[in-house]
Amino acid sequence: MLIHYNIHMNIHSKKILEYIEREIVATTSDIAKLLKISWNTAESYLKDLAIENEIKKIKKEGVNLWMQKMWKKEYKEIKKEEH
């Protein structure tokens, strides 16, 4: 089962990273819809990418936002400007 998961993770990782690069920010639901998988599976893939330091998770008002690691600083600066 672990081998099966790793194969799917590798296939989906590229799609997830391309989506986040294009859209800047993604929710777990966005990724679930993109890959036609459950929310829980999408969340698992996203967490794995975060562990690998590919993306960062930001918890915002009951929703998980995912973005490339390099975007986290810019996101915080934008949020500061809004207040």
C-alpha cells in the first residue's frame, strides 16, 4: 500500500506544485477538486509537501491556505498592509 501511495503522491505532487505556482494560494478543497480526490487525501498530500519544505500552510479563519514557501513572507506583508 505504501508503494501505491508513493506513486500517486509523485504524480500528484507535480500537479499540486504547478497549481500553487500558478494560483499563488490554494485551499485543500481546490486541490481535491483539481485531482478529483477526497478532501482528506488532498490534505495528506499537501501535508507531505509541507514536510518536504515545498509549500507552507497558513491557517486562516477555519480554512487551510497552502502556498509556495517563498510566498509566505509576501503574503504576510500584504496582510499587514490591509490592516
